[in-house]
Amino acid sequence: ALGIKAELERLEAADFIPDVVIIDYADNLAPVDKREETRDRVNTTWKHLRAIALERRVLLATATQVNAAGFKAKWIDRTHFSEDNRKLNQVSGLIGINANDEERRRGICRLKWVVKRRGHPAPPVWIAQCLPLANPAVKSCFSAKRE
């Protein structure tokens, strides 16, 4: 997280101010403090990322891993996150990507808010995707009944 902050400062000095920062996988970033135990390292990293988003007024997007139970769940929820669930306290929004074997075969996944700090509750969304082209598709539909 400290390296990301330094890179954003370097870009700002070169008159480039991003609107969006995408981090491939936040849990794999170098720890801010190597003396902390693993769970605290993860929490500290996510706190720093939250601070960067707020200070820089950027959309900061990243990914995290679910625990073993999340792989079997129909819908990912707040109980399915690995390492340290305190990271959920640091985000403005977190979307779970859900797909069973049949949906994967058909190129479909389901998106549902796991954490949503503002606005009204939103229903899940189904999207068609083309992963070989790295293209989440435009088609979406809302479920008539909440699952």
C-alpha cells in the first residue's frame, strides 16, 4: 500500500491524477509493517488502501479471496472471507462474484452486493461473460424474486 501511495504521488508530480486505481490482489501487497501478525497485516493494508481512496478521491478497486466455505456457497456473504474479515469494514462496497459449474460452462456469473454502504439494497445481477476476451458482457437481468 505504501508503494501505491508513492506511485500516486509520483504521477501527481507529473500532472497525472487518476480517477481509478485498480490493484490486482490487495492481499498480496507487501505488508506495511512486517512485525504484525498475518491478520493484522491484512487489516493494516486494507486500512491504508481506504485512506488512499479517501485522500486521493479515487475509485480504488481490488480483489480478495473467499474462505473454503465460500467456494460451496450459492451466494457469497460477509462470512466467506479469508484472512481477516475486518477488511470488510474498510470498503464502501464489495461485490461477490458467484457461479456454479453449469453457469461457468455457459459463461454466466451472478453479482451481488456483500457490503454496500450507501443507497438502497440492490438485487443480484446475472451477466454473460467472455473470459477468453476478458470481456464481462453487457447483458444483465434482475431476478424477480430475492434468493
